[in-house]
Amino acid sequence: MVAMTWVSVEFARLPGAYFYVPEPSLATMVIYYAVILAACSGWFRTARRMSLGAAVLLLLGAGYCCRWEASRGETDLTVLPLSGGHAIYVDADGRRNDWLINCGNEDAVNFTLKDFLRGQGVNSLPRLVLADGSVRNCGGAKLADDLFSIGELWTSNVKFRSPAYREAVAAFENSPSHPQGSRHKLLNFGDTQGCWQVLFPIATGNVSRSDERGLVLCGSFHRTRILLLPDLGRAAQGELLAQSNELRADIVIAGLPDEGEPLCDALIAATQPRVIIVADSEFPAGRRASRALQDRLGRAQIPVLYTRTAGAVKIVTEQAGWRVEVRGSNGKWQRAIDKRMTNGEFLMPEE
């Protein structure tokens, strides 16, 4: 037994010894074990049964291929609440087009983000974006790099004074094993990188608070505009309104600033969102959306989802429109809001 344990551990350390795949569905597991049992029990011994089994497997394979082809036309954005911070994972067609925006602190990476990404079949990440310098959003960047071999780190040109932020940037700038040395790249105002456009900030320089110059990104996915607002304070929201005229979005994802409230009324009027997702958390208590904020957003008569109560929220975009899903009590994704281009109506789940 000791020898078997040693062999298992040592072989697992070899490069390529294992890799993660998306969580299989119940139907997939039933089919898998049914095929194994049929093969081991000798059910395929006769030519007739072998032909029948091959035909069934071909039909199942064709069905899975059709399902895979249909899923390639979707882009998923998942908002994960992470102990006061939040991360956004963008799963596009092909792993090279995926994005991770923020990563949480080390505990969040170790206990939440790691399991989530591995459950999606993620073995490596092409790029990580740090939207601000708060430890709750960037403190686990080095650990995430160790776990998922992140290809590039993208930040704004603002130099935050946060020690956690500076350590994360330094780790990606000093990469002796990387062919180009530094893996740190900058997102400047007006830049378009992949599916994202940078709307804020313009000014550079050193800032002490993470909600003063957070990185605002607007993405377009199958004609669906999604606006990512970091933990912007009221002053930064005013600057954003003054600097950009391209704020209109179908879905707005907003974090909570250290002081004040996100999404002032003028910003809501400028974005005109159909859905608002507020990335708050149950703990610590200071990272919960206040009753005053909930009342104010409720008066806007726009569907609002709070990650403190909804948990992880997934946005699925496709050519026909988009939908928002939340985790049900059974752990499966359930449709919460559906916007189809064909009818233009919201479909809300029953309470």
C-alpha cells in the first residue's frame, strides 16, 4: 500500500499526468457506465449486438457533437462573489479567448476560485485582468498564477499604492522562465483588447484608494453590451460620466466602493441597463449592499441581482439574445432572467 501510494503521488507530479475537464452531466455519467458495464459483461459478443451498440454510440456521438457545436456560439460570463471581492470569468469559444477579471484574495483563490475554474475544465488561463488595487480583488494573483499558469497580466496605467497590487505586478514583470521576460501589459483609455474596450480611467499617477481609479471595461458579445464597473466611489463615477459618452449597456456589473454607493442615479440614466448585478458578499458585513442602496435601485424599476443572496451569477450571450442564470438549491444553473431578441420580454422566475 505504501508503494502504491508513492507511485500515485510521484506519477501525478509528471507534466501532463492529469488534466481537468468540465463536470459531466448525470446523463453523461449514466451513458458512460452503461457502456462500461455492457462491455465488461460481454453484451457485445454477438455481431448483431455489436452492430446495434455501434449504431447507438454513433447516434450519441452525433448528438454530443451537435450540442458542442451549438455551445461554441455562446459566451458565458460568470460573476463570483469572493469574500468581499468578486471575480468575473469569461468563457468564450476556445480557451485562448478566455478572460479572468480579478481573482480575490489568497483564501478566495484557494477555497472558491480554484474549485470553480477546475469544475469548468480550466487547466491554464491565457490572461488575468486586475481592475483595481484592493487586496480583496487582487491579493491572490500570485497563487492563481501558480495554480493556472496565467499567460498575461493586464492592468490600467494607474499605479496603486496597495502592497498586494504591487507584489502581483512585480511577480508578472519578473518572469525569467517566460520567453519575453515580462508578462505585464497595460490597458490604456480607449484601447480595445479582444472583446473589451477601456472606458476609464484617463489620468495616470499614484493613488491610494482602489475606488478612485478602477478599470472600467465594456464588452460586446453577440450584440449584447456588458459594462463592468469596479468598486468606483462617487467622485470616480462623476469622472466616468464626464469622460465617456459610450456607457449604454444591456447589463451592468458593479462592485461596492469603500465609501458611498455604486451606480449613482446619473450613471444609471447614462447606462440604461436592462439588468443590474451588484457584486456584494455576506461577509464581511461592510461588503453587503445596504438597505438604502437596495431601495434606491428598486425605485429604478430595473431587475437587480445581488450576489450576496443569489450567489454566483452567469450571463449567457448568443446570437438570439441573452439570459441570466443563478445557482439553484440543487447546485444546477437555473434561468433567472431571459431576454430574447424575438419578443423583447423579460421572463422572471416565480418566487
